[in-house]
Amino acid sequence: MNERVNYPTIPTNVVVHLGPPNEAARNISVPFTSYIKNVASSEIYPTWPDAAIEANILAIISFTLNRIYNEWYPSRGYNFNITSLPKYDQTYIEDKEYFDVISKKVDQIFNNYIYREGQVQPLFAVYCDGRVTTCEGLSQWGSVSLAKQGKTALEILRYYYGNVNIFKNAPIGEITETYPGYVLELGEAGDQVKIIQSELNRIRTNYPAIPKISKVNGIYGVETENSVKKFQEVFNLTVTGKVDYSTWYKIKYIYNAVKRLNDLYSEGIKEGESIVTFSSKLSYGDTGLFVKGLHYYLKTIAFFDPSLPILDVNGVYNDNTKSMVINFQNRYNLPATGEVDAKTWTKIRDVYLDLINNVPLEYVEYRDEFYPGRVMSIGMSGEDIRRLQRYLYAICTKYKNIPGVRVTGVFDDLTESSVITLQKKFDIEESGAVGPTFWTDLVEYAKE
């Protein structure tokens, strides 16, 4: 699949908690631009110089986006994005009227924000009025003085925040939680696994008892499971080795803390740390192993379900893929978007697993040929590993250049070596792990 940097998205709406975070109060959903206009109209004056107004609005936008991008409140168990109080966030007054000058400026720059060079996340642009209160960040009244000296908005921001830049024309979209919508466990694969691996390794710097994950590859293997178990033990969670909703957001919470993402001088998130391979969905034009895996699942499901079309597929999310996805979504009462989001992916996987666990009688003899439904990697064990080893053994007895294996049901070093040799032969990524694409090639090769 195409790699893409997980840049911040300007949300269409923001959920504001009208009170302190830990007290009962109403949550209201307001358009992002309305929220920014409200806060700016509550905190600055329309008579200020244009450069000061712009600098302050950019600080308000960046502060808001930092809270949203890092899931600051969801990672603490709250169901909102930001509060209405300056003690915690910024001043939001329900039903407040906007100043016309401020409203027009927000409309011009609402999708711009402040960031530091080499970092992705919006700057935690703290600020204060500069008269009653002072802080390390921007002084609102001080920005007025600088603007009167002829400084531009960017020059004002750099005066207070150092060498920052303005990211312009950020994409606009809905706020979606990062939790994939299903429990991550041994045998899962994808971008959400890669996120967890990366975040656990960073947390380990501060909590060295958590074992390092040597390969941040998006494959939930035994190393990842052990790291999750130790994390759960250290932070008093039920030790399952699985990442459910509570573990996901506890990892997010600790990651935010060790990175100091709510700090003006945060360590920050670099571009290389924000690359995801699955992002929030698979869609038209995507390529790679995840698309091939999607094709495998859909073709198998369609084989057993005559109401679904079997179309030619490859490693590209093309018109045929979109058609297959839409037909599947219609069949299972999902929004027919033609894209594979977390909900569609979960349903595809569940339908596939149900099918292979309940194979029609006439296909029972071929049951072993179906992909087991989990990515197999070193350290794992079980009957599906034993099946894998039987296929590998059959191949190595026919082709002496393939390393031999022992059929033990444990994915050991010999098994990994054999898998890597075959992956090289099939000209696919030499990961040492077995997913649906490699499994299909393996079965066919063993039957030759």
C-alpha cells in the first residue's frame, strides 16, 4: 500500500465540553470555524492590528488542533475534544456573537496552523493575555505592540515560539478516533499494529521494563504480544496481551506524556513516526500486500456466496475492487462507500472466519488450504502453524534448496528461514511472516 504521512486534518466539527473535564456538563458539537471564531471573539479585540489578530487566531487554531490530533481528552477516557474553560484550554462562550473582522479572518486562515520544522503535530501554542497573566508562549497584548512595530503575523509567532512555520491549506475531514474498532491481538496486521509497536518502543525509553519490539512492521507477533502484556502489567491493566479500547488509549495517554505533546517545547512527532500503511481506510488507487489480502478475503467470500461477484483482482485497488467492496457492503447492510474503513474490514474478516470454520461439506477436504485468518510469525504456535509447516515440509522434500522444517506446531527459526527463502523466490517482501498472499502461493507451490 502507498505510505502516507499522517498529517493533521482540519475537522468539520469539534465537541466542546461546557465545563471542567471531570465534572458533569453538556457536550456540544460545533463547526470548527464557529469554535475558532467564538474563542477568538472571546479573547482578542477586533480593533487590534491585522497582524496581531492573525497571529492570535493561528495560535488558537494550533492549540485546538494539538488537542484533537493527540486525542488528549479521549486518551483520558473523555468523550469530547476540548473544554470551554481557559483554565484547561480556551475560552468558549455558548451563543456568543462574533466580531465581523475576526470572523472574516478565520474564514481566510482556518485551515492553517503553526508547526516546528521536522515535526508533524500542530504546535501546542500556549498563550496568555500578557497583562493579568504571563506565560512562556504568546502574549496577546504583546502581539499588539509587535504588530504596531510593523512585524508580520509569522514574525510575531517566531518572536514568542522560536523558529516555527505556518502549515497552509491543511486537508479538511471528519474527526475519527484512532482505535481501529476491534481488538488487536496475535496474528493481526496493519497500520494500527504498526502504531502500537512504534508507541510502545518510545514508551520503553522511559519504562525499560517493557521489552523492545525489534521489528516495527505492522505484524502482531509474539514480541508485540509480550510488550503489550508488560505494558498492561506496569500500568495496572488486565494482562491479556491484547489491545482493546482501554489498552489502546492507555498507550496513547502514556505516549503523549513521555513525548510531552502538551508542552510548548515538546519532543514532537516526526514525519517518520507518523507514517501509516493502512491509514483510516483502504481506497481506490492503493496498492500492496494489504490490498492483496483484501482481494483474497473478498474472492473467497464470493466463492461461497453466489450473490457476490467474483472479479479479476491483483495488488491494486481498482474499479473491480471497488465494485466487490460495494457489493459486500450492500450484502451486509454497511454504507456502500466502496472504501474499506475499520467497520467494513472487521465485517469482511468476521464473514471470512465464519466461512472457513463452517466450510460446506463438499469442500471439507480442502479446508486445510484456506488461509487461517491470522498472520503467522516467529514464536507463534497452534494447529495453523502445523498446517503451514506441513506445506513447507512438502516443498522442501521436493526442492532441496528450500530449508527443511520440523512439523512441531511452533513457528521456530527453521520455519522462518524456510518462509523467507520462499518469499524471496516468489519475489515478495521477505518479512518471515505468513499472510494471505504468501499463503496462497505456498499452497499452490506445495501442490505442484
